[in-house]
Amino acid sequence: VRNAEYVVCVACMLSGGVLWAYIIGSLCSIISNSDPVESKFESSTDLLNTMMRESGLARGKRLGYREYLREAKAYETMLHFREVASQFSPQLRGELLLHVSQAWTKSVFYLRDAPERGIMELAEVLDLSFFARKEELQQHCNCLRIVERGTVASAGRILTRGDAFNMDFIVCNVLWRRFPRTMS
């Protein structure tokens, strides 16, 4: 066996090792970046766990914060959806948002016969909000509210996905109203 054969063998082994490391690194990168919402959730959860551990937060209270982050993933997904939808032309964006908003437009009586273009524009300017379990929505009673996920108790009714409340927000006095509370 000559020295040249050793050099060729070592060079082949080194290049094979580098290639293998590059392939494994690329696969890990693809897998970790496949879902930006999941990546944000995992990093937020890690940061929250570290903060709660270092601050000495009681173990019983930690569950509520983790649950909030877990439920916030659906909210983050909707924000990403709106970001993607904003890249479309006004007509395509409107049609997409109209399709997504079909469930709640039926529960708002004054939108049932509204023109599609009006609902498209309304769906485009809606603000998304996310609330913790059993959070009182007192500061949010001056506008129309639509339940996208979870349940809300409002005026003696339990509202679920697609239901709307505060439909009379234009003519109602906030001082006379009972404030809704999220249930889940």
C-alpha cells in the first residue's frame, strides 16, 4: 500500500464526512423551519418555562400560562394567514376572506343580506384579538365581536364558533351592559 492510496482514502473519508454533516444539517434545518407558528410556540414556551422557573412561580399557576401559549397557536396561525392573504390582489384577497368569514356572517343579522363586496371589505379590516380563559372583556364592548375559537358567556348565552355578540354596539350604552367573559 502506497502513501498515495492513504492520501486518497483520507481525502475520500473527509469529503464523505463533510457531505454527511451537510445533509444532516440541511434536513434538520428543513424540519425545524417547516412550521413558523410551531417554531415560535416552542421558543416562547422555552422562554416562558425558564422565566417561571427562575422567578419561582408556583407550579399550579404555570399551567395557565402554558395553556395560553398553546391556545395562542391558533391565533398566530390566523395572523400568518392574514399576512399571506395580504399579498394577493384585492379581488382574490376579498374572495378568500369572504370564504373564511362565511360562518360568522350568518350570525350577524344585518350582514345576512349585505353585498359580498361589503363583507369582503369588512373581513379585511377586522382586528383579531385573543383572550385568556375567564378573562372579562369589559374594554372590548364597544364593537362587534365574533367568536372564532372557544366559548364566550354573554348576556346569559353561551356563544361558540361563528357566533357574534355586541351586535348593537352602535346604539348601546356601555354603562347598562353586562360584560361578556370567555369560558375556554
